[in-house]
Amino acid sequence: MKNSKLIKWGGIHAFGVLIYVFLLSTFMNQANNLFGTEDKDVITPVAVLMLFIFSALITGGLVLGKPVMLYLDGKKKEGIKLLFFTGVSLFIFMVLTFLLLLIIK
């Protein structure tokens, strides 16, 4: 696989993580309106931990899924490059998010 294709897929995977995090943060901002502020004993921590585990599954799949498949298929260099490009793309999105926060403030 060419580097340009790996860079494109790394950006797409990182953008998927960005969209998922955006949707999750929107949900979390509205959680008090949906569920109320009253703690429901043991149910609230269970729900939060389940959400955490589900988020790890989704983001892990987006970041690690294809690189691991490439690596196991014998395309080790491509797998490592894709993981690197995804990480770089995530870093760029993170920096842009913080810059957006500075601009909005």
C-alpha cells in the first residue's frame, strides 16, 4: 500500500474517532437533562463503566483494527505506518480542537 493511501486511511480513522468523541461528549453534556442529577446508587457507576468500556472498544477498533490486520497479514511495515499516520492525525485533530477552544474563549 502506498504512503498516500495510508495517510488517507489514517486521517479517516482519526476523523472517525473525532466524530465519535464529539457525539459522546454531546450525549454526556445532556445526560443530566435526560437522567436527572440524582445518583441511582449502583446503577450510575455501572452505566459509566459500561460506556467507558464501549468507548475503548470503538476507539480501539478505529485506531488499531486495520493496522493489526495488516500486521497479521504479513504487511508489517504498512501496519506500523498506518498506526503512525493515525496517531499523527489524532494529534493534529487534538491541536485543532485546543486552538478552537482558544479562539472561542
